Amino acid sequence: MAQNIPELYGSLVFNDKIMRSKLPKDMYKALKKTIQNGTHLELDVANSVAVAMKEWAIENGATHYTHWFQPMTNVTAEKHDSFISPTGDGQVIMDFSGKELVKGEPDASSFPSGGLRATFEARGYTAWDPTSPAFIKDKTLYIPTAFCSYSGEALDKKTPLLRSMETLNREAVNMLHLLGNESVKHVSTTVGPEQEYFLVDKDLYKERRDLIFCGRTLIGAPAPKGQEMEDHYFGALKPRVSAYMHDLDEELWKLGIPAKTKHNEVAPAQHELAPVFDTTNVAVDHNQLTMEVMKKVADKHNMVCLLHEKPFEGINGSGKHNNWSMITDDGCNLLDPGKTPSENTQFLVFLMAVIKAVDDYADLLRISVASAGNDHRLGANEAPPAIVSIFLGDELTEVLKTIENDEYFSNHGAVQMDIGAKVLPHFIKDNTDRNRTSPFAFTGNKFEFRMLGSAASVANPNIVLNTAVAESLRQFQEKLKDTAPEDMEKAVHELLKETIKEHKRIIFNGNGYTDEWVEEAEKRGLYNLKTTPDALSMFTSEKNVKLFSEHKIFTKEELFSRYDIWLENYVKTLHIESNTMCEMIRKDLMPPVFTYMEQLANTASLKKAVVSDISTSSEAGLLVKLTELQDKMCAGLETLKKDTEQAEDLSDISASAKAYQSKVLADMEELRGYADAAEALLPEELLPYPTYGRLLFSI
């Protein structure tokens, strides 16, 4: 039956339309003031909103509510409470107060805190984020919230994100006012996160311990066909996948998530979903919710949605692209080159603020996407290199060059124009080719940060981006604040010229996959932080602590706690993978190897009765190869077990992480080589788990 999509869209969201119809006019205005201006929410307004929200939720079948938050794990958290309230006569009423709306109290002791909280210090609070709308899922009213400890430390990803958004808003508005654009009252950052994922058959998934415990395959010989034919990208959707995507769109639209684009990706069984951009904290909430819904809908179709950054060896892993921009309250995109001289001045100033921010804090951007899984992708010709650089395209790069050298800019033979602060020519948005090897690419009116892994929260990179750009704008204001209005144009031009000279090293429009670029980046003094332990070692450097603490994004304690949590997560991830690999090879792969070796030996023995020189038989040759591989696997298992125990026993978490990265991962890679070679020699019917061929081509 045909769906009325406009009616379907947002039908499970307590959005502005619902609020306007359900709330008294004065309460609606008060709530809108809180959302738009960040003012304090009074209890009477909260009570009124709670009543309206409860009535709407019950009308839509909800029986419970939950404060939905994003702790320092890779998933969201929720505790469900029913609306029922006993009346004392054996009856109940459906009740929900303003106090219950604005504040919850989950146990904070069982979530990662990086030493901020002792185990016995259990009290924590969730606080309603009214700028992100509540929604209904699985007959429960979900209320997006921040999460903090009893003493006020942020224990989540939303709190620092909201802080960074407000910081950028303040500095951006001040900068615009300094440039003469005093009508702007608010600047928001916007994000559109593209999401890649794999779909595999659920029955096959259940037969792989590595997928169940780790989200990725730890062993597996390559299938006869991979992505080399380049026939999957943008190819026709398989019926089972198409049905899944159709249901996924509908479920997301009900939740007000603007899912826009869907298509096959490069690798077999790989796909992508892209939404329309939204305000950053809403986009972050939506992306977390999208990943949950993707898994839920896949289950209904007897499939599993894999969001690991590298589920399969030898084919592309999955990432997500963080499309980031800045929008004023009167609708101006500050990263749009624009048509008028005043817009051009704004564009140049904010463009250079981003370039300076990325150069000054390239290490933080790399850290913001660091994980054990993402390390497998970066720099592997399927994702950008671990070196952060900016792609601007030839035309915009030439514009900056002319500013730096006080030259004229000629746009494809057009009349020459003075390249002062106000005369950047208007150029078409798609004025350059795309560069898929660039980590941070300008794409017309936004920057696309391409280093994120598929499973990552987009909160972390946006916290860094917002804060770093705010710091650039703050420094620009310091240099311009005493400038007379009549001298502002010249001062801005000199500021841009100086900034270009200092930070042009971060601009690179070439192929990021080449060895030449690695050498060139080193000459330029750019970071090449290849692994998560390498990157995280920079997190608590003096300049980074100063950035976050001065802008009140993180206290020093909150910063160091996140450093510990990230390292712990890295260590635990590799520990689980090491144990799973040992168990899988010992229990799943070795038995069929022994079985096949016995079959080969028996066949060779029977042949010996009729063949004089059995040593040249195919069975004997296979037996020799399998015997060698089996011996190497046994030795490799012992080495992996020993190195894992040693890494685990290290008391210093950074030393432990480095040991896992340098020894345990190397052991696993070597052991996998032997395992995959052995698997390739076995008959498929002997394997107790599905091969790559079945996993990737069965849907």
C-alpha cells in the first residue's frame, strides 16, 4: 500500500508541529526561547511540556519513557521507566512530571569514567537536551539527554559537543560583528554524516565466532571474486537488499531522520546511506539512532548489519564522511563563496579559520577518529591516509596564492580583478574534481572529513572541529579588534595573507596514496600518526589541554579521563580479538585440518598399493603443505598467547596499548596468513564456518 511520506515523516517525533498543537501558547513560546537562545527552562514550562509529551506518547502507543544518552562507550544507553503511578486503591494513573523530563539518575559507576569516578561513587545524572527532539521507538518515549557525574564532570559525548557548539557560536558571531555583519545573532554548525555498512545473512553470521564477538573476520581465505570487477559500486540493488533499504527508509523517516541517498558501495555486500544535513547535535543523535535502526531492520530481514570499520580482509572497509559547515540564523552558509563582496570577505575569513584550525590541531582530528578497527582502513587505499591534509581544488588554491603574493586573480580568462579582501570572484560550487584520497576536502560549501570509521560516533570529530575553528576565530579577533572601520579591509587582507603563509603546508590537492606524498608531508612537518597508540599519545599535549580547557570544553580531568578510556578500549578490543582468534583456530579450523590430513594420508596409503613412488602424489604434496601450516599455526598460537598475556600484565595502560599494537597485532597478522593458507586447501564441506564467498555473495 502506498505510503503518504509527508505524513509518515516525523510521525514518531515530538517536533515543532506537535509542540505547537499540544502546548499552551505561552509555554510553547517559552520552550522555543530555551531551544533557540539556550535560556534556562523554568519548572512550570517543563511540567507543561512533560504533560503534553506524555499525552502524545501514549496516543502513539508508548508505555514507558527513557533518558537516552551517549556514555563513553561505542553505543548509546537507556533505562526504561513506565508512565504508571499507583493511586493507593489498587489502581494506577499515567503520570510524567517536568522533573522526570529534565533529569534522570542512572547508575554512573558502571560506565567508563577514566578514573573520574570511583566504583562506589554511583550517582550520575541525565539532563534533557531540548534542542534535540524526543521520539518514540519500540513503544518507549526516548528523551535525548546529556550525562554527567554527581560532581558535574561530563561522562558522555553530548555534553562537550554542546559546549563546543556554543563556543563556536560565540566566536563566530563576534567575528561577524567585527566584520560589520551585526545582524547575525547565532551561528550553528551543521553535519551530514554518510554511513557505510555491510549486510550478511544472519544464519551465516551465527556460524562465525569472530563476527559475533569482534564484528570482523579474524581469519578467512579470499573469495574467488572480490571487488576487482568494480561491478558492485552503484550497481542494481538485489531484491533482498532493496526490501531492507525500503523498510529502513520508512523507519528512519518516522523518526524524523532525513535519509536521502542509498546505493551499493565498492565492496561486495557493502552499501551506503546518506542523510540531509542537520544541526550538529541533532545530526549526531540521528546518526547514533540510524546505526541502531539499521541493525534492527536487518534482523527483521534475517540479515545482520555490520558496522565494523574492516569486517573483511582484502576488500574495502566501511567509513562515514562528516560533511561540516557553519550557518547563520539568517540562513547564510559561511563556507559558501557567495556572490557579493561582503559575503566574499566572510567566506575568506572563515575559510582561513578552518585551514588554520586543521593545521594547528591536525593531531586532534586524527585522534578523534582513532580506534583499533579504523587503523585497518587509514592509508590502505580504501580510506584517506593517516596524514591530515586539506583539499581545496586548483581554483581556490590559486585564489589563496594570489592573496599571499598580492597578485591579480584571473578566472579562466575573465577580466582581472583586484584580489583584496572583498573581491573574491564568484565561482561555481563544483569548480574542482573530487579527491577521495584527501582526509579533509572542500566540496563547494562545506568540508568533508573522510577519516571516520563506520562505527564511530560523529561527536568526537565535531567537538574538535568546532573548538579548533573557534580558537582560530578568537585569534583573528585579537588581531583585528583595535582596527578602525576604515582600515578593516586592509587589515583583513594582511591577516589572510599572513595566515596563508603560515598554514599553506596543510593544503594538498594531489594523490594521498603515494609514497611521494608521505615523504613530502614529512618535509612539511605534518603528523603521520599511523596507529591509535601513536595518535593518543598526542591527546594530552600542552597545546591540546590548553585549547579544550580555555574554551571550557573539557576540564583537565575530563581530558585525561578520555585518554585513559580510549586506551582501555583499544586494549580491550585487541584482547578480545586475540582470544577469539586463538579459540577459532583451535576449535574451528584445526579439527578439519586434522580430518583432511587423515583423509589424505589414508588415500595416499591406498595408492601406495598400486603406485611405487607415492611421494610424488597430489595427496602427499597437500599433506606436506598442511603439515607445515599446522605446525606454524601451533607455534603461532603459543606466541600469540604469550604476547597477549605479557601485554595484559603491563600496569601502564599506554605501554599495554603499544604492546598490543606492536606485538599482538603482528602475531595475529602472521597467524592469519597460515590459517588462511590452510583454509584455502580444505574442502568447503569440512569447514564449520562459512567462507568469504558465502558471506559476501549470499544475499
